[in-house]
Amino acid sequence: MSASPQGRELPFPLSQSLCARCGWGKRVESERGSVFLMCRRASRDSGFERYPLQPVISCTGHEEPGEQAGLGDAGG
């Protein structure tokens, strides 16, 4: 398994997703234990899905952690 944007392990196929290694990605866990990857970029750009179908293998908005301009602590 791969670490999520918050450092915890992700189940397959999320662990294989480009979102798992993207600075815009955010791990979201439901009360029932389901895990999702949310794209925080979607809140700023309507061209991105908030919860894209996984695993994502190609994305024009992918950025390594720390590259997202103006995201700051408020983003996630």
C-alpha cells in the first residue's frame, strides 16, 4: 500500500492513484470506514472532479506536495 497525502496507508486501488501523490489530494474517511481521495483543486477550478473515479492515471492538475500556489493551511 501507499501513503496518502496525510501519511496513512491507502487501500488498493487508491494506493495506485496519481491523487495519492498529489499535493491537491486529501484523504477523506467516512464514519463507516470507507476511504476516498478528494481533489481540493476542484474547489477552485470547475474543470476538476471533487471526487474523481479512482485510480487516476493522468491529470493535468497534478502537482507534487508543496507546489500548490496559495493553498496554505486553509486548504485541507
